[in-house]
Amino acid sequence: MNTQIQWFRTLLFALPIVVIVGCSTDETKENTESAADSGESMGIGSGTGSSGNELANGHGKSEQVYTPDDRMGQTFGGEFDNPATLLSKRVIYFDYDNADISSEYQSIISAHANYLARNPKTAIILEGHTDERGSREYNLALGERRAQAVRQMMQLNVAPNQIDVVSYGEERAASMSHEESAWRLNRRVEIIYRRK
């Protein structure tokens, strides 16, 4: 009987703590989801440029937050809007669970690298993405590897401070369907032009 009373007292003491921890976890999740809904979601970044605000995450890595002002995006006009030019192609697709660049995309990457070399005041963000399969951590790492592969190919001609890398993993899907045709669109690196 005495053991049951001690157990009951322990339960009464622990219950408020569990409730407080549970509420704070829900609040953190809501804040994260609302930030993602408003376009302010964060990706793991390893860029060397000066854009974005660096934040420390819980794992000792830094994260960069890019605001819409950082993204000049697809407004350059001219050869960037002409579908006949390689500069109009700003998405590199990857095979499943792979960060190797297919030969069909090498000329696109070279065209962007040559443009950056001719325009040292221009910079880009390489956004790495994955499909939904795999854990969140694995997909963030895979998105990072994909973006770094593109960066490595570009850096032969481009200053390191012209290229930032960020991984969103599966969080910014191009297609929300759950089939191979959608997954193929989600396994990508996007080349985003921005202000330096």
C-alpha cells in the first residue's frame, strides 16, 4: 500500500512536467509550420557568401535564411528568358538516392559558370531538393550533396563567394504527388540568381 502511495505521488509530480514539455513542443512545431507556410523556412546552408542570416541549429551546424530580397531569381531577362539558351535552364535533376550529375546537365552548369565568371558581381544560391522518401535528416544531407556537386563543377571558373548552397531536403516539393513522375521532379538543384 505504501508503494502505491509513493507511485501516485511521483505520478502527480511528473504529470505537470509532461504537460508543459508537450505544450512547448506543439508550440515549436506550430511556429515552424507557420514559418514554412509564409515562405520563411530554413535550409541547412554551407555557403561562403555574405547573404542571409546565419543561425545555429541544435546540431552545431549553421543555417541560413534567405529573404525574398536576396533572390533576384528569374528577372534578368534576355538570354535568361530565351528558352533556346542554356541560361534559361536553371534546374538540374538527379536520379534516385544519387548526387551524381548526369552528362545532359553538364553544359547547363558550364553555361551558368561562364556567366558568373564574366559577371563577378552576380551570385547564385544552389538549392538542393529531394523527393519525400527517406528521413528528414537523410534528405537534408542528400540535398546538400547534390547542391555541392553542382557547386564543385562550377567552381573551376567561379569565385567561391559567388555561390551559396542551401538544402531544403523534401520540404519544398515541386510536385506533391506520391509517384515516380512527381519524385523525379523533386530530385533537383535549382540555380537561383541573387544580389551579391
